[in-house]
Amino acid sequence: MWSVRPAGCFFGNPAWTARGGEWMPWETAWWGFDPPETTTQQPPADGFQHFPNAGVTVMRRGRDYLVVTNGIVGTNGYGNHKHNDLLGFEYHVDAVALLVDPGSYLYTSNPELRNAFRSTRSHNTLSIDGEEQNELIPDQLFRLFEKAAPEHLEICRQSEGLTYRGRHRGYTRLPQPIVHERMFTWSWRDDSLTIADVLYGEGAHRIRWHFHFAPGVEVLLAPDGSVQARGGNVTLGLATPAGLQATVCDAWYSPSYGVRSACRALEFEIEAAIPGRAEYLWRLTPSTDRQSTR
């Protein structure tokens, strides 16, 4: 989770504080700042920005937004604020937050929740055999040990959309190693987002996917396995790979330190033998009565 609200107050930058949102008064007061005056700002341009050293790729089109994370632990290998969020993402449609990063919530006052919020299983990515992407030792609350070696493989803009492809090697520590590669393809023809997970390796593994929804988003799992999520004026259809066991569960979202709100998450699992290469495709298709124009 990143927040530029207090930084915008500190540096007097209205371009940052204009995006403060509903938690701006609380968060700025927590940091000792007076809430800034309300300002207006032109919407950002369509396209993408890639920040390779931070491991962040931001894509926008109108009021739609996608951010992908795939970065090293940082801080000279300590990773004191890093989460196991490799190849995770946030996705907003028509300015409605649908899939979100869970946030941080607390530090030393609750070690169990500190570790839960920064673990692989709480982010919009996949885990294998219960392993963390980077080594997480429970009693070292401000340390992650770099194991994943994330890489950016492809970042491009075509006339009809945007693509990001990356990988990491966090699961090569398993007795039967696995490399995870994920590609995001955002099509502007139909507004769909396709996520392709490719696993390279051998052996039988328990694979688990997590999709973390924003507070207020209703998640519907039909008996036939179809999935819909509804938030605001947006309905999101999720086409899933065959053969997965799906569960809707309770989760938490933290918009700022010390604050958490109840939300819902979708989890999918499968026990699968990897025959050298296995691919799982997800397709997210939104529909909305948009108030904005393209």
C-alpha cells in the first residue's frame, strides 16, 4: 500500500493531495498535518508508467486503473516495509475500486496481523505449497529475506491495449522447484483484463490463488462455478480455469495505519502435477453504466 497524502502536505504538492480521498482528514491529522484545502486536478493521461527499480507498473485508461507490483525487497536486502506481493495487482473500473492490495494495518502491537497482512496469501497473486515468495520469519516483523529475484520481461503498449509480463523465482526453494510467470493483457477493445499464470517446473503441487476485493464489493459464486463481483455501478465477471475449488471468504482491508475494514476475498485451489509447464488463464470483464466518456 502506498500513500502520498501526508507527503503531499509535507511538500505542499496539490497534485498529490488532490487524490487524498475519504481518509485524507484522518491520515493527515495522524501525521500531524492540517488537512489541505480541496483542489481539482486534470485526470492523468491514458497509458502506462513503469518504475523498474520500485517494481511498479501503473496503467490507466480514463477512469480505469491497473497497477502491478513485482519488486525486490529493497532497503539493501532488509525489506523492512516490503510485502510478499510479487505479481500482485490492484484493479479499478470507472473509479470504483474492485480488487485491492490489503494494506498494512499494524506493526509491533499485533505481530500475527502484521505478518498476515504482508504475507503472500493476502495478496492478489498465487502461492504454491503454502510457501512465501520471499522468506518471512514471524518474529522479524521488519525483515523479509530476498529469495524471489523478480524480473520484468515485457512492458508494451499496442494500439488496442497494454501488456505487462514478469516472473519471480521465490518457489525454486521447494524440493521440486517452480518458477512463476504472469502476464497481464488489458484490452481496450472490450475493456477485458486477461491474466495468464505460467508455472515452470515438475512434480505435484498445491496451487492457491487469492483475489482481494475492496470493502463494499459483493462477491457472488454461482453453483455452476461462475463468478461475479459488484461494486458501485460496476459488475465484474470472472472467467476461471477449469478444475479449481473456489471459496468466498471474509478478509480485511486497511486504508491507513491502524484502520481496517471488512471485505471479501475469493480463493481458488488445485492439486496439480506440473508437466514441465502449466498455464492458467483468468479473464476479468467489467460492465458499467459509465458516467465518463472515453
